[in-house]
Amino acid sequence: MVYTNDFVYRLDNIAQVRFFRYYYQTHDTRMTEMPKAYEPQQFEDDLYARWESAGAFTPENLPDFQNREPYTIVVPPPNATATLHVGHASMLAIEDVLIRYHRMNGKRALWIPGTDHAALATQNVVEKMIQKEEGVTRHDLGRAELVRRIEEFVESKRDRIKLQFRKMGASLDWTREAFTLDAPRSLAVRTIFKRMYDEGVIYRGDRVVNWCPRCASTLSDDELETKTRTASLYYFKYAKDFPITIASTQPETKLGDTAVAVHPRDERYQNLIGGVLQVPFGGSRGVVLHLRVVADHGVEKDFGTGALGVTPAHSMVDYGMAIAHQIPLVQIIGEDARMLETAGPDYAGMSVADARTKVVAWLRAEGLIEKEEETEQNVPVCSRCASEIIPLPKLQWFVNVNKKFSFKHSPRAPLAGIEAGSLVTLKETMRHVVETHQTAIIPERFEKIYTHWVDNLRDWCISRQIWYGHRIPVWYCVAQKTAECGAPICSIDDLLMCPHCNGAVDQDPDVLDTWFSSGTWTFTTLGWPYTRVIFVRHGEAWSNVNGVMDAEIFDAQNGLTPEGVAQALVCAGTLVREDAAIILASPVLRTKETAEILSEKLGLEIRFDERLREMATSENFNDRSESFMRDALEEFQGRTVIVVTHAATISLLKNYGVSSMETTEAYPAHACAVVREFDASGSQVGDLNVYHPNAVLETGYDILPNWVARMILMTTYALGEVPFRTVYLHGLVRDAEGRKMSKSLGNGIDPLDVIPKYGTDAVRLALLLGQSPGNDLRMSEEKIAGFRNFTNKLWNVARFILSSGDSCVVTASEIDELELTTLDKWLLSRFADVAAAFSGALERLEFSRAGELLRDFTWNELADWYLEGAKVEGGKSVVLNYVLQNLLKLWHPFMPFVTETIWQTAYAKDDNDFLMVAPWVDFGAMTLYPEAEHEFARAQRVIGAIRALRADYKVAAGAIVPVTIVTKFKQTLALQQPVIEKLARCVVLFADTAPDGQLATVIEEGTITIPKPEAVGDSPDEKIKLEAERDSVAHYIESLRSKLSNEEFVGRAPASVIEKERAKLAEAEERLAAIAERL
RNA sequence: GGACGAUUAGCUCAGUUGGUUAGAGCGCACGAUUCACAUUCGUGAGGUCACUGGUUCGAACCCAGUAUCGUCCACCA
């Protein structure tokens, strides 16, 4: 923890960052010598500070950013009060790989950071804290004070998680940081709420909801968990002479029964269906029930008694039945989980548990119980506090997922398959985008889970009876003096008085479900809602034709020409897709006529504004045009407005980014529309246009319904486009035994513990390799240590390369001009192969495969083979530099710190030359040498065979062994002789026959022998070894022969396969002959 | 009850449209220490690809069924 605080201090402190900048400007930070072991903690924080202060995370600082294709990811916002855990670390590692890869690949890569206010969770934490420390409840503090305390708490914690994100090396654009409860997001939430409310997609209704008595709040279906417990199932009658026996585990709820349901075809009850039975229940001071007997297909004849008591107010299922059969509802349990007066005077005020005991006692006393049995029962509990949920009726706000609304299209990336203006439901759009793969889910099987969830979706209860969060933007008139005052008023701005009677208003006390705001995350982080202003110049007027400049004087005659009318009509056509709120127009005749045409075609109201009039000669026009814009932007914030005005007027709105018109003339073309978007501060922005939809959403599969589905719902509704093209679902990180990491088990791995120990790069590798989408990942400290070793390996590869010659930047064409040995060609060819395969794997989001490929190349082929060979052949500086600098690029997305450190040491031209923004490896330009690959592979096999002989027969490790090779590949192998001799510690003699009395091994390349070493104690018998080998080869040949003599195989298998089998056979036969010769 | 996933070496997992004498890392065994790295190097042992059938010239891979484990959804009053 000391380490964490240290880091907080260093990055939190602006002075410190300035110091970095100063430090790096005035000091030569190049290492004179690389230390023997890589020490990550020596470089990581400094490097991150350098990247950040250089602005390298902001895409607009990338070279040629305007011409780059955008690539966007928004970080799934962690709770603002959370601390980094290994799940966050995994998420960040994956997303950072994507962002860094695409950034280096020439994309305008944007990764937006942010945190979530997590309304209910955060309030619970603070409430508990206050309860513990001060012994008071939220009701003691009051709403304003509690919210103040929570905000204070969030404020004190929010920076911690952000700094921890930095610790992971995440290249997030911190200049665009967002919070789900800040001002821009609040405006967005209110805007979308109002739109939904106005369209009837949001409604307020009295419905049975999930009530958590502990949290004193409603919960959505997705905030529930189930707990299994054993319960007594009582079989009983309501009264002695009651004709139907029912069964229940909660007899106390029967006090609220209003019906008895049976199966429609249950012959026992046919005569009772439709009737109402009146029966006293619960004792003399209990209640009198009026029970309708209804037939419902949901009732199973064979379960229990085949009949059930219906309690509409306190059961979701019963509530459904009550709606279907129009059965009345009686609430008998209150929000404090105590019985109400409606449960009868004997029960009122009792806890549910006590009431149950009392009812059961009464049933027993009356002899009404027929049977009692223990059953396993699943009960819903609150996912936050594990309290049992009580369903009860309550006036709540809902999102209607089955309400038809008029679909609005995005002008940017319209959804395919749903026409603009067509009537659809949220359920339909949610299903549609995934079904048509406009949003693809990886792994694919989660599409089924998603679709299933959508199909079973009920209206989404969005109000919560807590105090922290987005308060519902609805007000009620207190006095209700007029007839109109009764209706709730939804408003984006705070409402101060009733618009009908000017009386006082009360805001709805509830706040919104936290997922309502996080559902808007992909686009509200990009500045939505924008005010779109569409500037339209009037169509061609007679003054334009006649060349009259100061046309104001002829206004009454200066209308549109026929051409001008046509222009206005064309313009109207292009604006059909815009969901504009109003037309604001200059009152002059030509603009008036243009506006009227637009108004008619688009069905919009026109409001004329004097400030839009054409400029009079020598007038300072700026003041009135800008005053107009200020007012318009304020009044229509978040909406789209069409402004019909004059050329000069338009071109003078310099401060609003309108002067650079899309025309070659000094003035905009007639009736041309120029769209500008403005954020809440009135400045022109374009983030949404550039960066939405997001490229990828990367998150855990556990919040697919909660969050991913909600984002699809909100975004298709608000923007008419998908929030993201691809959803990548990662698994949960578990411990080495596969258990969920938890505080109580103490099995968690805290990233902040292991980062200082092994380095961020090692932690990232451990999270990236071995993980696959949708599957859980096992994590252990040993695994991280293994990747720490690899980080060090890479470091030492670089150390060796950089110490064996000058570092220099080398291009592919420079390499092609060199005299290359087979060894060089082998390496370069393998590298070209691996670079292409690695990039391909990343494009397909196969992180683990990509990482393994590159690790194997780096460790085995480069370090173990090429570097060793290079020591023999010498003079490899150029090839080595070339491979290293490209290898660093490939590794950078996975291991940003060690690669950048090496880059800064060896290749950076100046302090602002960062590997993280260097262009990706151009593997397409690399030359492949398939011949050399084969040839060097032969040398590798020979070296392996000699090493194996030495190990098998216990040849002293230091001894130089005379090796005899009988081979038909003498020419190829002779070229590699120095390498073979060094790497296998031997002297090679090529011969036509193998010398007698030596120990032999037979491989594809031929027979290899070494002299018998002295004092062979327990070494294995050569003959037995060879015989074993012979048998296995003979067996192999057997199977190949039978395959090749099978007519069906030869007849049906593809020629290439047969060819391969034949080659295998020939090789094996040769080998067998050589073995036989030795025996 | 429904759906989905997993089952390959002691452990963790690869295995791309069926063409494999089934791979990697860790662990294990044996050997190696001036000369980039012991956070290293070399060699090796270790597998009826859960089981049973089927399709196919050919199955770890496709199909059906079974078993075990896991996850999610829905729940029976």
C-alpha cells in the first residue's frame, strides 16, 4: 500500500508532472549501460508520465490524424469508489492491446476513461459507513446531507482507481474523462428520459415490483440473485368446508389472496370455475377473503394439490395471473416487511416471519392442514445485501419494451433493416441488431443468451427509492389549481413552478437505475446530446440573377426564382432524415419562401428572427448574429435546428465555425445545408461524428444483459445506430484452483501487489496469454513470474544486440541489399511469417494465440537459435537491429513498458519519439525465403540429434565430440557446419558410410554417429534404443502403406494429401533402412 | 425444468474449413555456471484426446447418446 500511495503522490501532483517534463528536457536520460536484469519499477511510472505529458494518448495529437480511420473503445466504467482488482487489470490489458495496436496501425485510436456513480452500491457503502461510525441512518441525515456525504466520499475515492488504471499502462485519453453523474451525462440522461417520456416509452404505473426491505428500494429483475433454502410446504384448506385444498410455503400471504387458480381441464373443479367463494381466514380477527376461482394454464394439475391461492400483490407470477383474469389486488405487506392493517387486526404490524408462525398455528388449531412437507425452494434475494425480496405493488417508472415508437435514423451510421419512421419496439430493435450482426458478439454463443434474454424481457423498472443518482426529471404541481395541473411534467431543465398555475412543484423523489445512465455510455462520453444547427442559405432569388448586391431594398419583389424553388425542394429532401425541432428564419422574402418550402416538406414550425436579416451596408453584424446563436443554442440544447438565412449572415458566424463553407465561391451555394454541432458550452465539436459507433466493447460476460443489452437499447433508441460493432466478452479471473477470487477466501491477487514485484508487462502477459473469450481464466503468481522471466528475456536479447554493435534504424529494403546467409534468411523469413500471423490474430481478437506465437518466436527462434548462430557467423548488427526494432513494435501492445524503454535507449531520435506512436511493422514488404527455412531446419534437426546423442550416452558436457554424418544433404549441411559444430560442441565429418563401433542415431537427414565415450556406466544400450526406434518406424510405415494401398483412400482423398503421405512413406523407409544397417 | 459451456500430459491450456507419429507453458528427471540472460541453456520422461455408438477413405475435430464438472435463465404454488 505504501507503493500505491507513492504512485498517487507522484501522478496526482501536477508539480510533479511538470518536474518530469523539466527533468526530461534537461537531462540525458539515455542509459549508458543496460542493467543485467530488467527492473520494471525503475522505468514504468516515468514512462507513463512522459507519454501522458507528451499528449500521446490523445488521438488528435497523432500525425495526420484527420486522415486516420477512427477506432474507439470506451472503458467499462468501474465504480468510482472501487479499487483496482485483477478483473479490471484483465479488461485494461485487453483494451490497451487493441488501442495500441490500432494506434500503431494508423488509426485515430481513442480510448475514453471514466467511472460510474453506481447509485445503489455507493449509497449502500456510505450508509453502512455512517451507520457504523456515527450510528445514524440516512433518514436521520436527510436527503441533502446524505447526498453531500456520498459526493464527498466519491470525490475522495474517485482518483484512486484512475491512478491505478495508469499503473496498468492503459493508454487512455484522460482529457476526455467522464463520470456517469457529471453535468454532461446528466443533461444526456434527462434528454433521453424526456424523449422516451414524450413518446410514451417511459411510463409511470402501479405494478408489482421487487422490493428490498433492507435497501428500501425497488430492484430490477437483473439485480436479483437466487438463494436456495429448505421450507415447509403446507397443504391446507382456507376453511373446513372449503372445496379446494391448496399448498403454500408462505401461508401468511394467503391473507391477501383474491383468487384460487386451477388448471382449465381439471375435472375436480369444473363446477367451481368462475364462481366467487367468500371465506373467513386467519382467525376471528383475521380477514374475510373473496376468492374467485379461475382457470389458468399456468397451473399444473400434478404439482401440489393442483390448485393454488393467488396473491396478486405479493407474487410476480400471481400478479401476471391477476392481470390476465382481472382479479383485484390487496396489499397486505408493507415496505418495512411488516403486515398491514389489510391483513387483519391480529396481524397488522407483525413481521412476515411472525405472521407465518401465527397463521400456521391457527391452521393447525383449526385442523385445516392436511399435509406438511419439506421442500427445496429458490427465493430471490437482493444482489447487494442478500435480503429476501418482497414483491409488492408500487407506483414506479418503467421503460416499456413493447411500446411501438417511430424509429429515428442516424445520419451517420444508419441501422440496416429498420426504415426511418417505421414503428418498432425496443425489444425488436435490440433483437434486430444482434440477429443481423450489426453488433457481433464474441464468442458467438452469447448471441443466443442475449436473444433469449431479450425475448423474455419485461418492462424495465427504472426508479429506485434511494437518494444518490440521477433524479427523475419529473415534477408534480402541489396545489393543482387547474385541470391541466394533474399531469406530471417532464422537463430537461429544473422546473421551478407549475407552468399551468405558477404554483409550487415537487420533483419526483426517486432516482434512476444506475444502468439507465450507463446504458448511454458509448455516446454520452462523446458529447451527446449535441445541438445540431443546420444552416441553409435561401434558394436563388431574382436579385442574385440580376446581380443586385444590396437586395434588401427590393425585398417585397425579391422572391425565389423557379430555380431557387427547385433548390429549396432538393434541400428539403436532404433534410428529411434530420430530426429537426424547428426552423428559425430570416423574415426577408427569399428566406421566408425557402423556409416555407422546408416547413411544408418537413412538417416543421417556422419562427422568424430579426437578427438573421441580411447585413446592411457597413453594419457591424457580429453582435446580432452571435446573440442569435447564443439564444438558439441555449433554447434548443440537445436538439436539431434549421436556420434559414443569408450568405453574409452565415459566413460571419465565425465563432461558431461556420465561416468555412462547403463551397468554392465566396458565398455558400444557394439552399445548401451546412451542419455544425455544438456542445453544451456552445463550442463546436465533432466527437460523436468521428468516433461513434465504437469499434469494440470489451467487458465481462456477466454483465451482458445488465449493461451490454441496455446500451444497445439506449443507443438504437437515441441515435438510431448501434453503440459498437463488436462485443468482446472476457471471462472471470479465478485463482489457481479455479475459485472465484474473494476477500473472504484471501485468494485474490492484487495487481498492485504483483506489479511492483514482477512489472506491469508481466502482469499483462499473464492476463492475455491463456485467456479466451467467454471462458474464465486461472491466475497464479507463478504464472506472472513466468512472464516476468520472459520480459527479462526480451530485455537481454536487446542488451545483447545493442552491445554487439551500434544501434541503427534499418528498413526492409536495406536488409534486402545485404549479403545474407542461410541463417539470416531463415530468421527473416520466419519473422515475416510470424509478424503477419501475429497481426492477423490481433485483427481477429485472438490475443492468446498472438502472444504465444510471438513469445515462441522470440524465445526459441530468435534467442535460442539465431543469436547463438549469430555469435558463430558474426557481423549481424544490421539484421539484428532490424529484427529487434520490428519485434519491439509487435510486442509493444502487450508489453508497453519494456519495449518503450528499449526503444528509448536504442532508437528514439529525440525525447518525443515514442514507440507507442510508431507505425506498425510492414510485414507485407518483408521477403520470404522458404528454401532457407527448409535448409536451416535440417541443421536444427542435426544439432538436436547430436545433442540428444550426447545426453543419452552421457558425453561430458564440455567435450568436443567428433561426429560422423552420413547424409544426402551434405551440401546443405556443410554450409551450416560452423554453426552445427558450435551449437552441438562437436567436429563434423561427412562420410559415405558410418564408422563401425560408434553410437548412432538415425533421423530424416541421415545417420549420425559419435564415438563411444569412456566409462559408460548406466547409459542405455544402443541396440535396444535403435531397435525401439526401428519398431516404431516400421509400425509407422505399416500404417502409411495400408493407407496408401487402400483404394478408397487413393480414390477419394485429395491429391495433395496423397502426395504428402507418399513423401512421408519414402522418408520413413529410408530411415528404416539406415537403422537396419546399424543393427 | 430449459439453455450453454467444459472434459486433450501431474497442473494450466492450444489444437484454425476433418489429412497428426497430438503440441506449448509450468512442474518433474538428468546434465551444464567466465564470454546477453540461472529471471539461463541443453536433453528427456509423461497422453486409449471422458465414455458409447455413428458418419467418413480418414475423427481430438462432424453427428447422436451417456457420464462428470461448471455457468446462466426460469421456477412449483
